[in-house]
Amino acid sequence: MRTYRIVTFGCQMNRHDSEHIAGLLESQLGLVPAEDVTSADVVVFNTCAVREGAEDRLRGQVAALKPLKSSNPDLVIAVGGCVPQHEKDRLLDTLPHVDVLFGTHNIPDLPRLIEQAASARRPVSAIPDDTDLDVDQTPSIRESRWHAWLPIAVGCDNFCAYCVVPYTRGRERSRPLDEVVAEAERLVADGVLEITLLGQNVNSYGRDLYGSPRFADVLRAVARTGVRRLRFVTSHPKDLSQDTLLAMAEEPAVCEYLHLPAQSGSSRVLAAMNRGYDREQYLDAVRRAYEAVPGLALSGDIIVGFPGETDEDFEDTLDLVRRCRYDQLFTFLYSPRAGTRAARMPDEVPRSIAQRRFDRLVEVVQQMALEKNSELVGRTVEVLVEGPSKKDPRMLSGRTRTNKLVHAPVPPGIEAASLEGVFVEIRVTEAHAWHLVGEAAGYLRK
């Protein structure tokens, strides 16, 4: 039986797309999952173009398959997603052993393209120029039986100066509310306990369909389908409404977790980034969120070394990070992307200076995360078990409602795998910067 392996880079939307790809390969081509890329008949790379590092890793991993392709000419290598959508056929100049290139909006064509490439024994490229297409509704094989990604919109209208997403995913298109709710109801009926709503900017959901954002309506409607936990990513600060915060506070299913990218703490840099808000407006959004949602955990994104960033700008960023008291912060060195406005900006920050700033930021973030996690020691938290720890099968791993990773010893007489998708009450005994350690309190429930 022929096999496949999917390698996914990037965001949650890409992970959702990979679930669709798996569904197509199994339902239309009869393929089954392979243990790794070396044992697969079809290898699909689902790519991310947001940062240079992800693109470099892609190129390295695809290049590493060249000897395998030479020894097995029947191997089909497909590269899809944001990188080919951004680079088009130029990708074949550096990776000529790739058989299939496909874009972000023609995933349903992949089975046909694979068969075409295998038959013709030459590369096949199908990358639509029009990225303003409907949300993909191809078959899906979920990563887990208890969690599901649910896209409510794709694309983005913000055109941040550093970002390629509007060019690779297209302009923002929202799904009708009744369609979103119907899919959520199907997922709950299928046993899904946790749903994550997806969109490049979930807060602006519905503006294209209804004339004004209606994300709070989505939260309330999906929360009332019976799902146990409801999450969402990603929120744009300029569109974070009080109605959304009230829905988070009032709907029990909505988790007390907000990912709110800042990108910088300097109003001058934020203006250059075209973020649509300044430092004080961001801090006000954070204040409103903490006041509205008791027990809120906050995460965000920060870019260090954006063109023209000065020492003063960076100190403003450090100050904002300290004021916001993030539970988790994703930090990035600025990565120029071809075709964006930022890539043409002068005053590039030397790499050595950007790296020193980055290291200082990481030190602050780690200390802050440890302080926030230490507040939970001695408390009992609800954890949805994801399965045995990857590092130690004697330990369970799962996440709290506030998205904190928790490890705990497997209770005596119980197999760790049997607790996957089960809620466990865990008493926290240790705090670390990026995870908690605890003990099962003896109260398990489906």
C-alpha cells in the first residue's frame, strides 16, 4: 500500500490545511500515513513564508531528499502553501527534484497534480494568481479526536509593512455565521471537546459580509454548541472590541486566554509597521482585557530589529512588555520578505545590535513567565490531557484553559494513552518558565 508523509511549517492555519491534505490523500488516492519521509511514497511540504527561517528550513529539508529521489524515481515530492504562492515557479530553480508545486488555494487539486506528475515524470506547477477564493472545505483528517481547528475567515486586509500574508493568502473573506456554527455542531457531535477558531484577524470577522465586525457573535454562537473549550487566534489589537471581551467573560466555554500581538512597544515603529494603533492604544486594549476577563492569560508577538528601530524604541518595547505581564511572548528577529514595504525601507538594524536586543528581551520574558507561573503553585487546575509526554512516557502532558503546558506523573494502574482527551484535575507543585509540573488530584472526567 502506498504511503504519504506531510511536513508542516508555520501557523495554525497551515496545520488545518495539512489536515485537509491528509484527508484528500487518503480519500482520493488511497494513501496511508508513513512513519517518516524516508519510507513515504509521497512527501508533501506545507510551507510558511512569513519568516526567512522557516523558508530556509524548508529548503534544507527538501534538498536533503534529493539522494532519496535519485534512488527512488517513483517518489513524489510536493511543495505547497505560502512559499510557492509567493515565489511561483522560481522555487524549481533551486529545488529541481520537486515534482509538484501548489498554492494556498488549490489544495483540492493536489491528488490530480500528484497523479499527473507521477505519470508525466516531470514537474507540475499549479499556483493560482487569484487568492480571493472561498475557504477550503475539502475532507479533513484531524490531528486529534478531541481538538479541531475551525477557520472562520482567511486572508488579511491589514497589509502590515513586514508581512506577506495578504499576498499569499489574499484579501480577507469571512465564512457565513450559520456555516461556522453548523460545522461547530458537527464537530461537537463527533466528540470534539476543544475548538480553536482560526483567522489571520479574527476580530474583524464579518466586516466583508455584514458591514461591521461580528466576532463576538461567533464566540457566543459557537460557545453554545456544547463544546467544552473554545479558543481563537489571532486577534488584531486595533479591532479588539468590548463586545468580544464581554463574550469571553460571559460564555463559560470560552477560555481565558488572549493572543494579542503587539510587534513593538514604540509608537514610531508601530506607525512604520502600519499596525493601525499606537503604544497607548495597545496598552489600553490590554488593560480592558485584564479588567473584563478574570484570570486572563495574555500572550503576544514582538519583532526586534525592524528597520529604523533605535535604542529608545527598543527600551519602549521592553517597558511595554513589563507593563503587560505576558504569560507567554513569541519573540522574533525582523526578517525581510521580498515584496513587502519593509524590505525596501532604509536604516537596516545591524544583526549584532538586533541580536543583543533580542537576547535582552528573551531574558525579561523568561523571568516574567516564571513569575506568572509561580502564582499557580499550590493551586489545582483543569488540564485537558494531550497524551504521554514526548520526553518521558511516564508523564502526562496537557494544557490548562489558559493554555499553560502541564506535566504530571501518570496515575498508578492507568495507561497514559488512555487519558488522551480526558480532563484531569492537577495540583501544581512546580513552576518553570514554559511549563508547570503537578500531581493528578484523583478527579478524572470525560
